[in-house]
Amino acid sequence: MIGLSHFFHLQDQLLASLIPRSVTLPIALTISSDLGGLGSVTVLFVITSALLSLIIGPDLLKKAGIRSKSAKGLAMGT
């Protein structure tokens, strides 16, 4: 993420909002706030990341040949 932010010349405040995108929303907001990020941008990217995972995840696990319900639950974060 940091490499991409330098490549696209993102502001530090926007980068701080993008870093915690793969955790639960309350934790992401706390991390973003501590880093000086924007709460609204953090919410947008956390929810977008979660929706993409829900849409793509099951098919990706099926194509990878993972059949165990426990393994699927662990991989999807439940």
C-alpha cells in the first residue's frame, strides 16, 4: 500500500485512511484516527474491501479446491 501511495502521489492523510482497510470497522476507525486519517475515507474502503471479499471469496476458495467448512470459515474471517 505504501509503495502504491508513493507511485500515485497520495497525501499522507489519505494513506493513513487506507492502511487499516482489512480489519473490522471500529478498529479501522481507531487506527485511522491515530494515524491522522480521514474517518469517512476509512469507512468507504473498509466496507468496499469487505464487500469485494464476500463477492469474490467463495468462488476463489472453490477454485482453490478448499472443501473444508472450517477452512472456508477461517479464510473468510468467521
